[in-house]
Amino acid sequence: MELTGCGTALVTPFRPDGTLDEPALETQVNAQIEHGIQLLIPCGTTGEAATLSDPESLRVIELTCAAAAGRVPVFAGCTHNSTALAVERARRLAQIPGLTGILTANPYYNRPGQEGQYQHFRAIAEASSLPILLYNIPARTGANLEPATVLRLTELENIVGIKESSGNIVQITELLHLVPRTFRVFAGDDALALPILALGGAGLISVASNVIPAQMAEMVRAALANDWETARRLNRRFFPLLQAHFWEPSPAPVKAVMAILGLGPDTLRLPMVPVTTTTHSRLQQILANLGLK
């Protein structure tokens, strides 16, 4: 199964009382695939993974894999700032039927240097039989994975790609220049999808596709096919919404948008809280402008 195209960093649906809404998750997965999404990421940043208990996290991943039923790859979030615990989680996830691979971010809070990150990711790779996508998101973790370190990690057979969310287009250009062509570099920011795809990226792991999966899938598909007129048209139309999803800490805005559109309740877990009244009104206006509401 080829690893390319538009993927979705899935939100985790909660009931109003804060418990996991299993039927809503199954519905969400099916809708994503039916609208052309080619990769699913449960239990990542957008999925509020840090607020899920270990049993809940495993359940979300199991449900996602069961609903996907092999139709698209599923890479589950597997991040911890303790290497030993990240390794333990990776081994546990390898036992889930239907799971394609794992997505693992920089160790947060510890702020390790390049050698520390290299050793951390190497330990996870050597402990797991699954393919691994690295996840560079320094704004949240406090650590930046540099291109030279990624190049070293490409020597490990099961490290197959990276979700790049540094927002540093020069760094991402350098990365694409250095790594082998078979190594998959995914844009991790909706707003930077087209520049990264133009530079040779393999696809996008999107937040906006929780709301507009067909449109985001079409935009990425067009860019990968060198149909830049279509890709630019879609990007220009939906760019205000792509930006709006980060007006407040994610995933609060995208969950607000989903609630406005009747796609699920606007329920988050502390320390995440719903968007302000002002932001909610602005989101409603954007949706109205786009003809989505």
C-alpha cells in the first residue's frame, strides 16, 4: 500500500460527558475514506493523545484499524518523552491487528539535542517491527529534528518517512534535498502543503481534512499530479479555514467547526477548552463565506 496523498490527523470524538464516542469514531473513519483520504493518524496531536489513558488510546487505535479494514494505511501516534516508555508503547501497538505503522514525535519537555533524539528514535525503531513515521513538531515539543539527523535515521530500514511540522520551509527544502527519494516527507501544516508538495513532498497530514476531506484530498491529488491550477484554486478558496484552525490551540477550533457543521460535539479534555465566543463567531462567518454552513 503506497504511502502518499492526503492523510488526516483524526480528532478523537468525545461524548458531552467526556467519554470516548466509539460509534462517532467509526462513522468518522468511514467518512474520511469515502471522501478520498489516503492515510489515517489516530492518537496524534489533533486527537488529544496526551489526555487519553493508555487503555483509551489502544481502544481508539483498535477501532480506527477495524473501521479502516485495510482500505488505507493507519499510523498511530506513539510519543513519549521517556524512551523506555515509548519503546514499550511501540511494542504494544505492534500487536494491534491491521495497524500499518506508528507516528512518533520528538521527546517533549526534555529538549534533547540531536544525538539524544537520534538515539531515542533508533531505540523505538529497533524495538518495533512496524514502519515508522517521524514527527518533527518543535513548537509543541521544544526540540527540533534537524535534516542531518533525519538523514542518519533513514539508514534504519523501518523508518520510512517524516511528518514535518517545523514550519521552516528552508529546513524542509534541505531535508528533501538530503534524504533518499524513497523516504516520504509529509507536510504537517495545511498552510504549507503546496510549497512542500512542489518541492517533492509525498503528501499532507491534515487537520482541515477532518472537516473538508474531499476538498483537501483533491488539492493534494492535484498537486501530486502537477495540476497546479486546480491545487492553487482549492488552496486559495480554503486557505482562510486552514488558518482559522490555529487561531486558538488545536484541536479546539477544528472541533468547533465540526460542531457547527453537525459532525460531532464540541467536547475537549482539559487542559484544552472550547474556543472563545469571538472565535466561534468568526469560524461561523468563514464557513458561511465558503458556503459550508
